[in-house]
Amino acid sequence: MSEIAPTSSLARPSPLVVLELLKPITWFPPMWAFACGIVSSGQSVPGRWPTVIAGVLLVGPLVCATSQAANDWFDRHVDAINEPGRPIPSGRLPGRWGLYIALIWTALSLGVASHLGVWGFGASVFGLVLAWVYSAPPIRLKRNGWWGNSAVGLCYEGLPWFTAAAIMTGSAPDWRIALTAFLYSLGAHGIMTLNDFKSVEGDRKMGIASLPVQLGPHRAALLACITMAAAQAIVIAMLFVWQRPLHAVAVIVMLAAQLALMRRLLQSPRERAPWYNATGVSLYVLGMLITAFALGTLGA
């Protein structure tokens, strides 16, 4: 297949086009997870604001933005089918600027991460590696929905949570924090599956085996719901074991509301996936914060 590297009379892309490439709307999940990690550490924030701000900038406008730029560059052929109005296939980001921006943002991310201690730097390097192997050949994890969604769920939820707790404590986080972050990453696999519904046609044509392509809309949506619900059910059980019943009940309420929304989602999954991402996922992330507060009281 021929390379898609749109030509343009512009020598450099406009700042607004670069910002569109970096997709600020996608920065929220890792920034929220980072905040959950801070809360779960039980550490005091006052006096550590420079570190906290640097961490938030790292996981959102830097590492996550890097992953978006890299993904759009290596997905430019798919986007030409699914979303031709995006910066690269539309020609508003000329030449190889998409790749250059991804590389520049990688360097900036490493520079900031180097000031956040060994654990912060190590977690950032791991996240950047995942961001590149998710999109870039020859590995290109996103070619298979099982592996690709696992990588994204880990980068969006578990890794920022773990990183924040490690930065705040200056050491490896308590096992309960690590386990909780991992479980919410597993649940995020379902969120990523729902996100894939928007690109089924292009994925099928380009040989990307997303779960909606592999399983069909209904089975993929059912799997997504089971994955999200099961992860939260385990968290609820752990909260009871850790003697935090009020927090557990609050997460139960969040999950019960999600189950009601899931029932409507499954009636027409392809059409209602964006609706669920705006409603049910909001309840999912609220449950994350509730759980973080519970962990913060354990002296973890």
C-alpha cells in the first residue's frame, strides 16, 4: 500500500492542528487515574505541588499525547477511511510532521519524568514503550483487540495510578494499591472495546482485529460489560475484606447504575456505545475515586 503523507503548502502545521492531533479530550482518564493514585497513597499534598503538577502534566499532555500522535501517524491509512477529517489524512498536518511530533513529545516526556524519581521515571518509560508498540510496526498491538485494549487500559488507568502512588511514597506502592490499579486497568479493557465501535469498517478493511470485528457488535459489547462489571465486583469484595463497608456500598451503587445502563447499551450496542462512554464510564471513574479514598485510609 502506498504511503499516505499528505502534501501541503504549509511548511509547518498550525498550533491548533497540533493540539487537535494530541487530542486533549483523551488526557482526562490518565490524569484522573493519577489523581486517584495520589489519594490512595494517603500522603499529604501540601508542599509537594510542583511534583504533583509535573506528574499530572506527564501522564496527560505528555505521555498520553505522545500515544495519540504516534497512533494517528501509524493509523493514517485507517483514518483515511474512518475519519478522513483528522489532521493527517486531511492534509492539515503535512509531510511527516505527525511522526516528528510523536518523537518530540517522547523526548519531552522523558525529560519531565527524569525529575520524578526512579519509580516515576521507570513507570513513564514503560508507558512510552507501550504507547509506541501499541501503534508502530512490527509489533503493533492494536492489530489484535485482546492485546491492544489491554495495553491501553493499563496505560490509561493502572500505570498512572501506580506512578502517582510511587511518586508520593518514594517507593513501590503497597500491594493493595497495585492490585486495585491493575483491576481497574482490566475493567478499562471493556471501555476500550466500546471505543472501537466507531471504527469497525476501517478496521475490517485494514485487517485490524478489534473485538467488535472479531466477535461482532453484540458479543463484543457483552464482553465489555462483563469485563467492566467483574473488575468492580472484585474491588467491592476487597473493600469489604479490608473493612471499608461504606466505600464498598458506594461502589455498589455506582455499579448498579452502570448495570442499568448496560442493559440499554446491549439493546443497540453499535449505536449506543458513545452514549455509554459518556454515562456509564463516568460512574466507573467515580468508583475509582471512591476506592482511592478507601485505600488512603488504610495506611497503605
